[in-house]
Amino acid sequence: MPDYHDDLRLAHVLADAADAATMGRFKALDLQVETKPDMTPVSEADKAAEELIRGQLQRARPRDAILGEEYGIEGTGPRRWVIDPIDGTKNYVRGVPVWATLISLMEAGEGGYQPVVGVVSAPALGRRWWAAKGAGAYTGRSLTSATRLQVSKVARLQDASFAYSSLSGWEEQGRLDGFLDLTRACWRTRGYGDFWPYMMVAEGSVDLCAEPELSLWDMAANAIVVTEAGGRFTGLDGTPGPHSGNAAASNGLLHDEMLAYLTGH
């Protein structure tokens, strides 16, 4: 098993730099916000954070490729850093503290690129989560001050807490009926949104979550944190990993049941 400790340490350094940049502009009255072609917002802070991370990666890992939400793919090779500079931009621009920088290292292998390192840093919440392949998942202030993450052992939907982002995506895909049936079958539902439900699955405070439409940079870091905490992370079609364009995460015990509701099977 390769040792990814140096890469994980670098990801923390990158997250520290991004946190300083994003927090410096959070709730700024003169924050510049534009609308992208897909009608989602992008702020100057998104761009600045990604530029900062790319610059540090080009110095520290010049042979590695970089894929980011704002500036696309750069470079080739078996190792690829995947960055979402601010996951939860709509929250960020409205002053809601639920947003995070997502940093993942993916390596080429069977079934394409798979995440081997992931850091999810939510500075406005004062929280950070991370994982490396084969080394477990953790949360804490730093690599040396951390608690190991473990998914829940809830084994029945009627006892389960289900988290999601919104209803509109499910409706657009014709999956709303199955989604609503799942919410009725669960003990409780909450719309926390973005990265946070996945981190709650990893730490055992939520049992399952799903989203109908996502990009790779939304999922890569979340996927390894969830799986290293003992959970499952798949597409709605059940394919493991972050490549399906949508996501379902759980403690593993409830996963197939959740997918059956969401896919109408």
C-alpha cells in the first residue's frame, strides 16, 4: 500500500492557504460575483482560492495534473489533483457559513482515476475532515490533533437520518416520487446541502445522503472521506466512486435500500 502522508500534508497546507483567502473575503461588502454559463454564481474568492492552490501545486508537484472547477484541466499523467475552491458558493455569497474548499488527489488505476487523498476544509464552521487511502478518515484542527471518523451502525431506514441538498434536481430528473418515498421511510430528513451531509455520514451523525447531479470536483474528496470512515460512496446506479455525475453515500448498511427508492427499483 503506497504511503500518501506527504501528499496529505501538502493538501492541508493548500487548505490552510485557501482558508485564509476565502475567509478574508467572506461577507465582504464589495465581493465581486459573476454568473457562469451554467447559471451558477462564481465569486472573486472562488477564482483567487483556485489560483492560489494551483500555484502552490505547480511548485510542489510539477509533474501532477490539476483539475479545478474554475480553470479546467492542466497537465497529464497518472496523478491528478482535483479542486473545488468553494463548494457552496451560493451560501458563501449570501453569508451562510456552510461552504468548504475540497482538495483531492486521484491516481490512475483500474476503473479510471480514484481518489487516494481528500481534504474538506470549512473554515467558517471551524471544521476540517480528511482521509488517505488505507489510513482512515479524521476530523480535527490539524494532522496531529484529530479524531478518527466512523460511520453509524443504524441498520433500519425507520431509524435513519437522511440529508439532501434540494428537491428541484430530483424533480427535474423525474426521480422526485422515489425521493419523497425515501424521506417518508426515514426517521428524519434535513437539507444541509453541499459537502456537509457527506461529512456527517463519515462522522456518524447522519446515516445516508444523496444528490442527483454533481461534478467530479464536488465528489472526489467527499468520496474518500466517506469510504475511509467505513461507509459506501457510489453513483445512483451503484457504481463505486465519484464518477457517476451524481452521488449516494451511506453507512453501508442502508445503501442498497436507499438506491432502490431513488432509482425506482
